[in-house]
Amino acid sequence: MLREYYKFLGNRLIDWSQTIAIQAGDRYVLNFENDDQVRQFMSVLSEFNGIHNFRLMTEQSGPNALAFDIDPDSHMQLVVVSTVEVTPDYLVNLRNRIGQQQGVWENTALLFVSNKVLDSINSGAKDIGRQGGPFNTGALKRNVQATVDKSEKLSKDDKDVLKFMVKTIYDGEQELTLMDFADVYGIIEKGELSDSDYIQMGYFQDQDLATYSSKEERLAENHADYVNISLAHGFGDVRSRITKIVDGEKLISDLSGNNWQSVNYKQILAGKERLKQNKKISLVYDAEIMQGINEDMLIWDRPKGTSKAGQRTRYIIVFNDKHQNKLTVKFPFDATVQDKWITQSKINHKHYTVGTHKNQLVVDFSDLKTNEPESVKVRYRHHDIGSLGFTFNILILPFTDNKILGLRPYYRVKVKGEKKANLEIPSDMDELILGSGIQSNKLNVDKTSQLDNLMLGPNDQLKADLSQLSLDDDNESFTVTLGSVPLNFNVFDNDDNKIQPKSALDIERYRREHSYDGHYQNQRIIFGSEINSVFNNQKTFFDLEEEQINTETLIEDGAEISAQLTEKYRHLFSVLKKRTTLMSLINWDQEVIESVRDILAEVEQEITHTEDGVELPTEVQHKPNR
């Protein structure tokens, strides 16, 4: 394209020189942006008919210039000189020679082609890029539509398309340089719009464009889509952003790749229409009732992330502590699902089968072992729509959840192959607790190799401090055997999903909306698989509440309360300790409600029976009882 543009500029220079009165000794200057542009212009100009080399200095060696006749009758010539790789002194010498008009310089004018402003040549020279010159950007902009119309090379269809493109590009009052016109004037000079020209002008190739009598609306949409997809490539999550523009796995892959500009616009329009139709189809995984419809077993269900895409990838752990040989796990959705949208390669396997029943995806397991985990990755892609694709990474463990209870808010399941899976834990996890025995073994870990091949018996519990863990790129995996069950672990870098703080209001809202206890561990709030840190001003209150429960502190500063009321509070403390929670985080089920009511009833009883109207101590009256 640039070659055609330099050819256009060369023709324009020659035409201009024939239309004005150039006098011997006149000096002009044409400015480009860099050395390479100067060289390319001079190279293309040297190929023109009528252009010849011009020896600048007869008495010494030096670079040649180019020259052509302005007026054959008077033998007037315009000498074109590049300022690249010559010294300012050399240019001053040329300026003096053109002024003297002696020898080869007789009847010549001089044009400096430069990429910089030099006093040695600009002083007294006329800039042909300014008003009235052939390369004035204002004139090039004003005349571009007319130049397209006058072209004898361009077809009518190409003229219509190019004029629309020009109107889009040069609309407004933006500052333009000479090279901003390279694409459009290069096309005019070449005489046709090629596929690569569409890309250069900011459009996708469009095989069907010629079939439209009115092309402007389609071109406008084409350009808008080109801009949107180009912007998507400016971010890290390109594929995710492309899925919001079009649908279709291959199309999304093509538009996410390095050669996205080469995709034909017909395919993009089809992908947009598919996406539009697909938006009318929805499917939501109902995690809230997952445990309820699988009531005969305990299941952990954790999403990959909080985004819609993250919610569609699930990490499932099924605890087969009853050592059943067969299990059926059901995954509920809000609409009917069908077998034909199950996308994994094997839906019938010797250890499991995958099917559907109404609004449930059903996985039947058989031949389960008592001393080894079972795993499978199940994929379901509703109506073959990418944004409705769900992945379930399932791990069945033949023991109770209390052996790995501390993993619940952190874990991931990575299914690597047939009967092989890793439990993944994040790099910012402070403590790893495995086993449920009474014999506690503490271990400070700085390398995963310290954990590899550990064996924990039924009476053992491992408490591994991971705060100083340093990841080894070559080996971040380890295996721990719980009883007779080997568990493979892997540590993953959690930089992209750091634990975020949650306000007191958000914590209380979450507690009210869910029917299970929250826990306060290592100054973090844990509700099921949800984990958050807390703001510094909240930590003081949670720490104080935790301390009072652990020490069963009721009244400070020597105040006294009755033995009966003390006993009621002791019972509430025992409930909180048993459930390893705080009053601020507990689920107010019947056990908690009854315990609090007992406290209130005792307080009212003591107030009623206070002798002689003597009030209870202020500390007792104001004791928090929620």
C-alpha cells in the first residue's frame, strides 16, 4: 500500500511543478516523519519516467540526487535531494550552490526531502506541505472524495465503499499528517479495493457486500464490530470478551487469535445472530438445592469463581464414608437437560455413566473402592452454546469430611485422567489440617517435599504451617495417605484470585441468607466454600468475641451474676465451641434460639424476684443477649 501512496505523491509532485512558475534558484522542502519514509519516497520517485540522477558535486564524491525537467524549452530542472545521512554543512553547501546558479546548477530549483526541521535548509525555503502546496493535509482531506470520484481505475462499487470509508476516517477536526492519507490515496493509485485494504482501513473482508444496493449500513456495522474486536485484543481475557460479541467455538477461536482480522464478515454476522438467538435460551445450575436432592450423602460443591463463567465450573467432593459400592450423584438445573448436550468423549465407562433426567444431570458410579478415590470430569453444553457450558470436576472420597474439613473454603479438584485427580490448594493458604485424630502433629513447611509421602493413621492429625511455603516450579505436588487412602495434592498460584475483605454489613447479610454457620479462622470469615478476610477495624471485635467464648468470660471488673444465669451462658458457650463459631456468625437454628431464650427467661426471672426493688448490676442488665 505504501508503494502506491509514494507513487501518488510522486505524480502529485510532478503535476504541481508543471502548474506553477518555478524560478531558477528557488528552494523548497518536503517533510516526512522518519528516515525510512524519506528513503522509500526517493526510491519510488527514481523509477518514474523522466527522472534521472543528478550529480550534486562534480569536484568531489558525494550522494546523488534526482532531477526532472520542469520546462523543456528553458531546460529548467527541479533537483530533489534527500537529507538522510548527510551533514548540515553539506546541506548548507547545496543551498549556496543553488543560489549561485553556476555549472550543473544553472537553471535549477531545489527540493529538500527531509524528516526533520533544519535551519540550514528551511531558512528561505518554501514548505510544500503548507497552504497552497501540493502536500497540504487540509487540501488532501478536502479533495479526497472528489479524487475517488474522478478515478478511472476504481469500479463503481469500490468507489462507493471507499467514499464511505473516507467519510468515517476523516470526519471531524483531528490533526492529520501526510502519512495519514497513505491508505486511501494508495488505494486510489492502485485502482482497486483488495481484501487486505479492508483490513488496513479498519474493516473485515465482506464477500457479500457487493450484493447490497445500499452498502452504508452494513459497512457501518462492519467497522463498529472491527473496532469492538480490536479493543477486546487490548485486554488479557480476549476470548471471554469475544464470547460476548459472537457465538461458535471455531469463530470465537479465530477471532481470539493473532489473525483475527482475516475472518470474513459474513461469518461474524452469523456468529452475532447465533448469540442473539442463544440469549433467548438460558440454563442455571441450582447449587442451593444440590445437597438437598442428594440427601443420602455429604457433598461439597465449590465454584471456580464468582463470575458467571466461574460459576459454571464446579469442584465437587462426594464423601462415601459408608463405603457404598454404587452411588448416584444428581446435578440440578432450572430447565430440562438432554443427553445429546453431554460433550465428554466417554459417557459410558466401566466405573460410571452420565445421563440426564428431566432437569438433572445424573452420574452413576459403580465398583467404588474403600481405599482409593474415584474421579471424573463431566461436561455439559446446553444447546451447544459456549456460554451455557458447565464442567463438573468430581472426586469421590471413601471417608468422612472431618478428615479434610479445613480445605472446604480453599480446595479445587483437578481431574487429570482416568481415576486420577489432584486436590488443589492455594499458595496463600496459611495452614493445612488433615486427619481427625486426637494425636496432633505440627509441622512448619517451607517446601512441598516435606509433605510428600506422609502417612496419617486414624488417631493422627496433621497441622502444617504453610505461611513460609516457597513454591518450586519443578515440583508443587505431594501425596498424603489418610488411613489407607492416598490423596494427591497440588499447590496453585492464587495471585489472580486473592481473598477479598467483606464488610460487617455484607457478612451479616450473607449469614441471614444462608442456613449454616460461619467460622472465624486466622482472621478470616468462612461460610461453607466462601472465604473472605475482614477489615482491620472489624478484626478487634471478632478477636474479642473469640477470646470471650474460649475463656467463657461473662462479666469483668468483679461484677457478679447468679449461678443459674451463669449456667445458661455456659450452655451457650458450649454450643458455640461445639460448632466452632461466634455469635456474630452462627446460624440461628432451633438449638441457638432455645439457648438464647433460656438466658432471657432467667434474666427476666431474676429481675422479677429482686428484693426491695434493688436493681441488678448495670453490667448484667446490659449483657448482650441478642
